[in-house]
Amino acid sequence: ADADADADADTDMSSAPGCDLTGGYCQAYVGAAWAGQEEANCAATSDLVQSEGGPAMTYLADGCPAGATSQCTGLLATYEDGSVAPNSDFIIYFYTGISVADAQSTCDSQGGTYSSM
């Protein structure tokens, strides 16, 4: 745990690389399995979001931006067959551009634990 968490409240939410949908949410790649795959996964996620009519997402090597209002933890990536990918932990940080109800719904649908920040 970060003993000086209060001291760096104005810095990024996580030092893990992130994939950001500006103002809405940012996915932080915290599990060891993501190492070296973060940017490619973000590009693929962005393509999927855009194919569904959403905006492009941005890869952030230095982590998700400060200012999240809530988070979804306990998430693991899954393979196409539905099996869980080991060490694929990720956190979704939510910002003011998404409603609390939508943030909770997104978190619930992915099997995570929602909490305000």
C-alpha cells in the first residue's frame, strides 16, 4: 500500500498504464499479465468502442488521470472462451462524465466491486 496516498492525491490514480475515455472512465492495467500488452489492448478496446458508436480511447503510459469519483475493482480479463486470464487484474476509474448509475451498472455487469472515492 502507498503510505503517502494523501500526499499524491493530485497525481495519476494509478501508476499502471491506462486506457482513457476522456471524462467518462479509464481502465488501469494493474495485473502482471498485461506487461507489454497495455497499448495494444487499449487500441483494440478503442476500436470496439468506436465500432459501437463511441469515441476513441487514449493510451496513457503514465496511468489514469487524477480526479476519479469512483472505481470498480476485483476485475479480471477473460479469454474469448470465457475463462479467466491469470494475473490480468484491471481497475476501472470513473469520472464526472458518467452517471453514478451507469458507473455502478458497468461495474456490476463485469463482476467487479463498485466504490465511491
